[in-house]
Amino acid sequence: NAGVTQTPKFQVLKTGQSMTLQCAQDMNHEYMSWYRQDPGMGLRLIHYSVGAGITDQGEVPNGYNVSRSTTEDFPLRLLSAAPSQTSVYFCASSYSHGLGGRETQYFGPGTRLLVL
Amino acid sequence: DAKTTQPTSMDCAEGRAANLPCNHSTISGNEYVYWYRQIHSQGPQYIIHGLKNNETNEMASLIITEDRKSSTLILPHATLRDTAVYYCIVRVERGGADGLTFGKGTHLIIQP
């Protein structure tokens, strides 16, 4: 299994540009989520999905959209990039079975985004 | 979620067992203990979790005291690649709606 994959690894955007961060998992996990990690801030949840066709907002959803058309893919869209969105973005997935399983999250390698 | 307390940093010699403690004295009966780590510039990595019993997998062992107020993560034969920040998280299994919250963790440095 490839696990959780993310593309691109690095991206530089100009303010106002839009882009999509890709996330895919091949573990047939129902739960998927997007986090951002800023220095000194820890992980913050942006959006999450409990299954195909179902998404919901996390702690910091403004400026981001998500969709979940398949179990495998969970793209994150930046609508109009702002310098405040400069961060490292991590996608994660987890399964719903087993004791404590839903908190067992598998993270991708991250996308480092710089917005100028 | 129950509050956890971990040492800020620890050193361990390569090849030796690394024992990372975590105090969670206010843990409730339905809260699990999870361990994650983050190697510099990489995504967080799940290590192990448990409820009451000790657990072992290919990466580590988790020892939970009988009163569940503390636990120890054991890396049996530490290598240089185990240098990372290790996070102990105590929470009820609820999935999705609440993202994982990593505290400051323990910076484990494996010495050659």
C-alpha cells in the first residue's frame, strides 16, 4: 500500500491565485481530514469527511473548500490564496472499525505552501 | 480530553531501549491512550494505542499502569531514525469532528 499520498510537495502561489491540493489513500479508510501546521501552533483541523459524499468543517475552514466524490480522494481547494495560508498542509485518513480506530490517523507527507 | 504531561526532552543511546513516560492522572474510563511521533519535516506518524491492557506492535510497546494514570511508550532498540517529537494523546474515540490535538510532546534524541 502507498498509504496516504499528497501532491504537490511544494507550491508557491501569488495572492489571489487558486489551487487544489491533492490527497489520496489506498487503505479504504472512511475518514479523511485536512490539517494545517504552523510554527508554534500545532495541528489545526480544516475540513474532514466521514465518507464519500459527506464533508464538514473543522476548526479553521475559511478560505478552503473540499469535496469527497470517492473513498480514495479528498482534495482541498484554496479559493483565493492569501499570505495567511502559508503553511504546511497534511492530509490524514483513519478507519472506523476496531477499538479506538477512528483516532488512529495515518498522515501524508505534507504539502508546503508559500503564498506571496 | 484528559490532560497529559510529558518531559520536554530525553536522550537515549542508539541500540538501547527508549522509555518515554506520559502522565494522564485525570483519564476517564472510556479514554484511550494514543502515541504519535513527528520526525522533522515529515507528517505525524501513528505508533500505537491502548485502553487498559499493554499493547505491542512492530514499532513499539505501550505499558499502561493498572490505575491508568500513566503510561510508557517503549522503543525496544532505538535507532538514529527514531529521533523525533513523541506525542501522548488521551481522548475518547469520536472520530472526525474533533481533530487530533498535539501538545508539546517529548523531543527524543537518539545519540550514536
